[in-house]
Amino acid sequence: MMKKLILLTAAALFSGAVFAQTLSLKVPENVPEAAREVLVQRFTQMLQGAGVAVGEGGETLFIEATVSDRMETPGSASQTALSVNVRAYILRDGEVLVENTWPVKGVGSGEDDAWLRAAKQILPRSKAAQAFMEEVKSKL
């Protein structure tokens, strides 16, 4: 039993060493802080689930978020609705190596709250996220 445990541990360490790529994450300042933290958390989960380490050094995964549509509901308890395009990409030698865009929506009591709710729409285990991570692994 102990030999099997040691072999499994060694195999897990070896498989992690085979793909020992490290990516750093960069989210621009135009994204409110709470939404930026959620985006970093979600993309970190995606990368770690794909066996990619997150830290300093190596390539950089850029995460841009732009508002494509903004609506304000009328009334005393107005709500802000945002349509946000979250684009993640890796550059190598000035060219885009891999990229994907997630169109997400968020509705909240204010713009920051709507940003936060939009960022939470990105799910690390979604098919789009898994396909993106497979592409990242194949290009690195």
C-alpha cells in the first residue's frame, strides 16, 4: 500500500513537471477592484485546473474587459445593466498566440456592482473555459 502511494505521488509530481509553464495575469485598472479580483480568481482556477502555474515570470495572460452596452433602469431603485466583453489573450513576439472572448452581463445597484456580477458569469469549468485552456496548453 505504501509503495502504491509513493508511486502515485511520484507520478503526480512528474506529470506536473512535464508541463511546468508559469503564466502571470494582468488585468487593467479600468476594471473596478472587486471585479478585477473575481477575474483573477476565475482565471487562476482555470489555469490551475489545466495544470498551468500562476505566478511571476514566463508568459503573461492579459485579461481585458470592455463595456459594450450600458443601461440604467428608471425609478427610485434604479439598476445598472452592463454587457461586458472579457477578452483573454497571450502575446508572444508582439503577436496574439491564443485568445478568447466571453460576453457576459451583470445587473446591480450601481456600476461597480454590475461589473462584479458580470465577472462572476465567467465559469472556470465551462466548455468555453476548458477549450481555451486546452488551446493555451497546446500553444505554450
